[in-house]
Amino acid sequence: MSENQSGAAVVGIIIGALMGIILLFMSISTISAGDIGVVSLFGSVREETLSPGIHMLNPLASVHKMNVRVLTTAADSQAASSDLQTVHTQITLNYSINPKDVTAIYSTIGDDPAYLDASIIQPALSETFKATVAEFTAEDLINKRQAVSDSIDTMLKGKLNEYGIIVQSISVTDFKFSDT
């Protein structure tokens, strides 16, 4: 073997080793505690998810991290009671994404928590509050506050469960009524 051929072989081996190391690092994905990884390959979402830890993947696959920790959102709401009093309040919701549903949520809604809040959670909060308040008089909203809260909680759990969202707790604060 000539000197040129052996030099080219060494360069080829070094380039091959470097490419192998690069592919190895591209294949490693780390998922933090409180997240679940959703894997997609060329736009196709895989059903299996990645739990927290280090994972080896196809280097062409993409990992989308979905937060499954408890999140909080609040909404100022207004509705009419059964005796036509306008009621203003603030509702605070603590919720999380069901880890079993992250693939479906990613496929249908995406991985943006702000979009999830604006497109699913806020409308559900508003609709649930209006439907519940309409069942009570203004006086009952104050005297039966726990029943009102329980009704909102039950209805909201039903609505959000359809989307893979777990209601952890709900707080209804600062009932304010119209002057008339």
C-alpha cells in the first residue's frame, strides 16, 4: 500500500468514526421528570411514549416533550343566575394532562400549553360556570357555595376528561353581583 492510500484510509476511518459519534449523540434523548416524550418520525406519531430518563432513538425521530405536571389557569367569568342577577367571579383551575393521553393530545391539539389553555380549558371553564350559575339564585350562590363549587367541579371534570385533561382542583372566588 502506498503512503497516499494509507493516509486516505486513515482519513476515511476518522470520518467514519466521527459520523458514528455524531449519530450516537443524535440518537440519545433525555426526558425530564414531569414530562412525557411523544415520538414522531416524518410526521407520523408513534403510540408508545417516553418516560423520564435517557432513551436511544432513531436519529431521524423527533421527540416532543409534554408537561404532565399540575398547571394552573384562572378566568374571570360572568353569568346570569336563575333570578337574572349578573354574577362576576374568578375561577382558578389546577389541572394536568393524563399521561396515558399525551399521544392523542399531541396529535389533536399540539404541545403548546397556551394553545391548550385558550382553545380547550378557558371555553370549558366559561361554559361550565354559566351553566352552573343559571341553576341557582343569587342568594343560593352565596348560601350553597359548596354545592355550586361541586357542580362546577363535576361538570368540568366531565368536559375536560374527554380531552385527556385531569381536573385536580377548582376554586371559585369573589362572587360579585350586579346592583339590580
